[in-house]
Amino acid sequence: DAMVIQNPRYQVTQFGKPVTLSCSQTLNHNVMYWYQQKSSQAPKLLFHYYDKDFNNEADTPDNFQSRRPNTSFCFLDIRSPGLGDAAMYLCATSTSGGSYSEQFFGPGTRLTVL
Amino acid sequence: AQSVTQLGSHVSVSEGALVLLRCNYSSSVPPYLFWYVQYPNQGLQLLLKYTSAATLVKGINGFEAEFKKSETSFHLTKPSAHMSDAAEYFCAVIRSSGNTPLVFGKGTRLSVIA
């Protein structure tokens, strides 16, 4: 089945130690998104790609970076994780065709910062 | 800019009772509206979407929602709650127009009591 895959599902890192989260998709969608979701809150968009065109949200901290080496893969790099970065990180994809974008979500990576 | 407001952060119903989760939107253009469900430690799954066709939208798992322009509402209903419906529900709207990211409400946690 076509899907959005996130690895790992659970990630533990130490305060200040860089960490990379991975997302891959078999849907061949040209738009990919990264959301941060803290406990009992709505998902908050960090950035998204239209193909290779990177779009950063104005309030996304500089500590967060992203790479998209090809259509299928997208990475979220947290350069120096703080305790406040502990959250669920959700990857999503969509197409840019048509008049609206239905997003398909991966299962998420839960990040713990010690 | 478009936004959604979900009334009630927590709703509790008895098994077999009507489920009603409220969502009101604010939009300067005809909105595209979505309901997503999130089970613990999982990603978001699309329940249903409104894309300016029929105002009564039927989704998966017996859920439906009615778009009411006069009330700027898009409430989610299900005639008979099942224990498996216990989850977090998010209402969302396209951020501006065309293919732009979603803006999520704060979510409503649904509990189902046996």
C-alpha cells in the first residue's frame, strides 16, 4: 500500500545532541510537510516543500532544519535539542494539483529529550 | 486568514449515544474543511472533507459533517458512539486558498463510556 513512513517511531536524545528524523513516502506526492505536535495540542507546521522549494514558517526556530534530497525522502534535523523540543513530529504529504490539498500523515516520531 | 475554532476540548459520551463535536470556521473565501482523527501515538487520519460540493459530507467509520454557511459551522456527528471512537479529533481548514497548508483547531478529545 502507498504510504508515509517515519523512522524511528520513538527517538531519545540528550539535551544539545543533534538528532535527525526521517520521513519517506511511496505516494509520489510533490509536497511534504513537517509538523510539531506537543502534548494535547494541535499540530503546528514547521516547514514544507513544494518539490524542492523550501517554505519555512516565520516562527520556526533556527534550531530546526530540513532536507529533501529527492521526491521520496525528507529529513528533519534538530541541531541542539532542548527540553522544550520534546514532542511528536509528524510528516505529511500531498499533491499540488487540483484546488485543495488533502494531506496524508505518517505515524509520527515521538522525541524525548533527556 | 482562515481559522477554525473547536468548542470543547473534551467531550464524553456513553456508548451508543450521539456524538457531536463542534467546529466553527472563519474564512474570507469559500473554505475547504477537514476532520481528522488521531489515536494515541499515531498520525492523523482523514475522516472526511468538505470541498464545496454537497453540504452533508459522509466519512469513514460512520461519521458525517454538515457545512452550514449561515452558522460558519462544520460540526462532526455520529449517531451511535462506539468504544473504538475514543480518540482526538481535529478540525482543519486550508490556510488561504489553493494548495496551501492546513490550519488545525486545538482538538477535541472524545471519551466513550461503557
